[in-house]
Amino acid sequence: MIPFTFFGLLGLLSLSIPVGIVLFLLAFGIDEFFSPFPLMRGLGQVLWSFSNHSTLIAVPLFVLIGEILLRSGVAQKTYGALNAWVSWLPGGLIHANIATATMFSATSGSSVATAATVATVATPQAEKLGYDQRLFTGSIAAGGTLGILIPPSINLIVYGFLTESSIPKLFLAGIAPGIAMALMFMIVTVIICSLWPSLGGPKQHSSWKEKFVALKSLLPVLILLFSIVGSIYLGWATPTEAAAIGVLIALVLALAYKAFSKQMLLDSLSGTIRITAMIMLVVLGAYVLNFALTAAGVGRTLQQMLAGLGLSAIATLLIIVLMYIVLGFFIETLSLMVATIPIVVPIIVELGYDKIWFGILMIILVEMALITPPVGLNLYVVNSARKNGKIADVVMGSLPYVGVMILMIILLIAYPSISLYLPDNF
């Protein structure tokens, strides 16, 4: 059954069949060939019981926040403000890319949306100032990955829902690793641009007056951030309710910037519907596949197989990490998560590891999938924002940041408290 699922997944994906459909087809195949019971007779009830859950309403709401911010001009003003503060470092605007991506990660909940927002704003500046396209675009692609780690995160909501973990605790667990990775991205950029100045660009020195004036452009995003995250941790709102609050504040910001219009709202809603439909098809397909795999006993079979190898807990964990890195080359991030969670997480819990900690580790692993070819979505999103250029440039520019992610994975395994300190103490 395990070879059937693995090779079936890769084989169907290689035929360019949509991921959501692939997951449904695999579930049908497992039901037909491996299950002693007609599982698909319960398909309607399975889909209804899963989709009829208030937590999932947070997904389109967080997507809508990102769409409104992009179309209202808030993103451009935020980029300009952060540029005034960080572009004096070796690498110049590259640091503004990372800083803006970090801030928008704390509002949009989506890596692809974050990368698209920053790429749309930053790319014209890079072309005008003559930046090396490889490192510049690579920094946007890598910075965008923080969208699924720094709360609020759509992927963390999905992980918490599928594993029955506390979503507020997952959000808390993602804060320290997310901020640490952003700082490590900037440190790596400084090192690279100090050694090879041609890879960066001109430093931009702003006066202290200009810096403090620019701070007012950061206030809208900060207000939005603290309204969403603060309302959750103060116990005033659930993640879904906080997302609704965020949408209202984003609309108020659009009105304040005089960017609100019927067309802007329609475009934001249209973009939200497209992205949400894609996410939900994948999640529903994964849930049906999870149901079929569990009923057919694949999780139990895999656990027995790993137990038979006689490996230590850390060795088993490293095999799982390697599996995610390899699968990340070929499978889209959300699909990778939802297709493997029901198989892997029970094994992780059996080994004695914390579900919250593993959720953050898994997110960083799938972040790598966003910037590694051939299926790295952020690579294509960033490249499409350029007037010209090869995808290979974005790939090469992302490699140093892949190294940072690998380092963070090692640190998380060696020091789990990096992610567990906040959820365990607050």
C-alpha cells in the first residue's frame, strides 16, 4: 500500500493532474485495492463533516487581507518606510525586501501572497538601480516563505486543524523561529554583499528625520498586526474572529489611503476566491485521502516498518526530515503537508516528540519546498513579476537562504525550546 501511495502520487503529479484531484484519485485507488470495506460510500459524510468547521473560515479571510493590502497601496508605503531604515546595510534594498516580507508575513498568512506583494513593489526599484537580479529576486522568494511561519499562518491553521493541536500555541511557536530566520537572512545577505559587493547594490543613506517620518507609514501594518495577533492572545477572539477583524481594519486602511473603490473590492474578492478554491480543493482531497489511509491501516503499517528497522528516535526523525526535503522538490507545499500529516505525525508522537514543535519543523521544511525547483512556487511568482529574466536567476539567488533554512532545522532539532518557550510559558 505504501509503494502504491508514493509512486501513485508522483506518477499522477507527473501527468500535470491538479493536486486536489490526484489526492481524490489516490483515495479511490486505496479504497478499491486495499480496503476490505467500501469506504467511498461515506464520501459525502466525510467531506461534509470536515468542511463544516468554523476554523476553515479563517483561510479566505486571511487571503482577503493580503489582497486588500496589495491593491490599496499599503504594501508600497511599507516598503518605502523599511527601505529608509535598513538599506544602509551592505546589500541595500535586499534588506528592505526581507524586512517587508517579514512584516507582511504577520498579516497575510500566505507565502505566495507575501512573495507576490513584495515582488510587485520591489522589482521595478531593482531594475532602475541596477541590482544583481539573482540575489535580489532570491531574497524576495526566500523572504516570502516566512508567510507560512510567522503568525497568522494559513498552513499552521491547517496543521492545527488536522492534528487537533492548539492554533494559538502554534502561532506562538512560530514567532521566535520566524524572526530568527528573518535576521539570519539579513546576516547572510550582509556577508555575501561584503565579500562580493557587485551582488548587492548602492547603499541608501536616509537622515534620521527621514527615518522617523517614514515610521508613520509602518503604523497601518502594525495596527493590523497587533489587532489580529493581540486579539487572539488576549483571549478576545478566536483565529477566525481575529481574521474577520483584520479584514475590517484592512478595508478601513484602504479608505484612509483613498484607495477603496468598487473595482478594488471586486478584484480583491476575485483573487480571494481563486486562491481559496485552490486551497480548499487540496485540503478536502487530502482529508479524504487521510480517511482512506487511516481506514486501510497505512499509518499502522508504516509505524511497524520503522519499528522493525530498530532505529533510534533521532535517526527516525532525520529520515522523516530527509523525506520532506526530497518530496519538497516535487510536491506543492500545502499538498505536501496535508498528504503526509496523517502518516507522519502519529509516528512523531509515538517517538515522544511534541506535536507543536514538529509543526514548526514541518513548516520550515515545506518552506524550503517553496524555493527549490522544479515546483518551488515562490520562484515562479517572483520571476513572473519581472519584465524579463530566467527562472534560473531566482533559483541561484535563493540558494544561500536555503542554507539558512537547513541551519534553522538543525537548531530546532538540537534546541526545541526555540519554538516551545513561548507556547509553554504564555
